[in-house]
Amino acid sequence: MFFIDIDTEKVIQQNDRLRINLKKSAGTNDHPVVTKVEVKPEGAGSFVQVSDNMIPLDNSRWFLDWEYATTGSKVITAKFTFADLSELTKDMAISCISEVDDGLFSSDDDLKIHENDISEFMKPGKTSFKNFHRRAQTLIIEELDRKGFRNDDKTKVGKAQLLDKYEFKGWSTFLAMRLIFESVSNAKDDIFRIKSQAYANCEKDAKDKAFLVYDTNKDGQLTEVDTKTIGSIEAYR
């Protein structure tokens, strides 16, 4: 038996680069050896060979870095060919969204204000930290829900309802910085762990100063102001 493992981001912004990684794919000892590995990054495209013809079993080469020019659902297909000429394929669907729909609260430029050489810590194949900004956005929205912020109809607050995203810039920036340095730390007390903790403190300060302005009735406009304080977050709705 052979098992194809497609490791990549589930959401990517238009024209941002992602790495489609097949390195964890593997088979049992009795399975025919791999002779070719290919990736088709989207349904309308063509297969791109990622394996080396001379050393096809070198799985360190089994990846494809790609950018999508259009938004929408993208179906990635991985194809393995074996010594007995059999083939095995596997599909994976991801979403490619526009910058506007992504609506991130912070950017790489915000990170560089604090760490000019932050780009050195990008993951292989990446050209931005948008994945970390997106994770920060998700955690912020989860924190708002944990604090009890809800719409008039009791549903959770979505990012599209946040009418003043600038208020989250500092919180998101420091949260992303914490996540980035956590991801490169490999020891309890290394410099990256120390930096991560320092930015965690900055993150808390920024969160404590945040004002939340959101559209509780989801009509796209701020029609009333109702001030609430829950914990250290003040909310305007």
C-alpha cells in the first residue's frame, strides 16, 4: 500500500505563495518503488513533475511552490507513478480568497516596524507572513466570542462585521509576532522563546486598549452606540 499526504495551507490569499508538500507520502515495503511524483495545483492546470528523474525517491524534492492568480476553490491533485507503471492520485480542496475578503488586521509592514529582519523567519516556500496574520485574526475573533460578544440574533461576530479593523492592528501585530517566534523556537529558554514572551506581553497591552466597533444587526452600518466593558476590552456596538 502507498499513502499520499498533501500538506499545505487550507486558505491562501490571491497571489500569495504556498508550498504544496508531499514529503510525508510513503508506502509499505512490499509496494513498488516511486518513479515519478507530479502535482497539479488546480483543476484547469497541468501536472508539474516535482521528483528528480535521476533520484525519484529523494522525497526532499517532493514539493511545489505556487501562487494563484484567481480566487475560488482550488483542487490540488498529487500523482505518484510506480515501477510497475501503476499510478495513484489524491485530491485536496483549498480556498483562494481576495485581499478584501481576507480582511487581515495586520500586515508584514507592521511586523517590520518591530523586527526589521523578520523575513528571515519565513517558512520555506513562503513570501509573506499572511498565514500568521490570518491565524492571529482567527484567535482574536475567538477571544471576542469567549468574552461574550454576540450579535442581536445571538450568533457569533464575524470579521465582516468589525467596522473599525484599525483598532485590532496592534493586537494582531503582536499576536502574529508571538506566533512567529514560537514557531521557530526549539528550546524552552532560547532567544526566540524570550522574544515570543516579550511580544506576548505587548499583545496583552494592545488587547487591553482595544475598542470593538461592530455591526450587531448585520445591516452593514453602525446605527447605534452601546458601550459595554467585558474584562479589559471595551466594546462599541
